[in-house]
Amino acid sequence: MKTMKALFITLVFLAGFSAVAQEKEVVRTDKSLKISTYHDNGILAQTGHQLKGKNHGVWQSYDKQGNRMAIGEYTHGKKTGTWVFWINKQVVEVTYQDNQIAQVSYWEPDAKAVANY
């Protein structure tokens, strides 16, 4: 159940960004490419790096008003560590281990964890 909820959240989130991001900016650094995509209103939608064609390092996503919606880290194209999603007024933490969902925590503003799965 926890895997399905987290997978659903992730898929909805990523699908939303691919549909609304209009412009893409690619900047070559010493070892990677910095990727930035923008909403149709010019506000940053998503930013992160790619190494050898795979997402690598911290990636962040933003809504059309510029509010951060997600932050997480990739290691050679695999999700690692704890990803944080801001959905309405709730914070969802999804922890990855070996590129698989290990734990999902739901938080309310100014509160301890509401539920862990």
C-alpha cells in the first residue's frame, strides 16, 4: 500500500511538470549538464544536473508561482535518500533505498509525523 501511494504521488507530480514546462535551458559545467525547465509564465519549473545522460545530484521542482513542490537527489539516475514533496499544506517524505521506496511519512504544518508507512 505504501509503495502504491508514493508511486502515485510521484507519477502525478512528474506528469504535471512534463505537461507544463515550456522552455528548457541546458548549461554545461565541468562534469555535468545543469538542466532548467520553465513554466509558460517564465517561472522556474524544475532544475537539476545530468551526468552521462542520467539525472544526478539534487533536483528541485516548483509550481507556477515559484513555490517549491519537491526536492530530492539522484545518484546516476537512481532516486536516493529522502525526497520531500509539498502538497497543499501537507509535507510528504518518501525515503528511497536501493532505488525502491523504503518509507513514506506524511506531515502536517508545525506538527510531528501524522503517519508513517
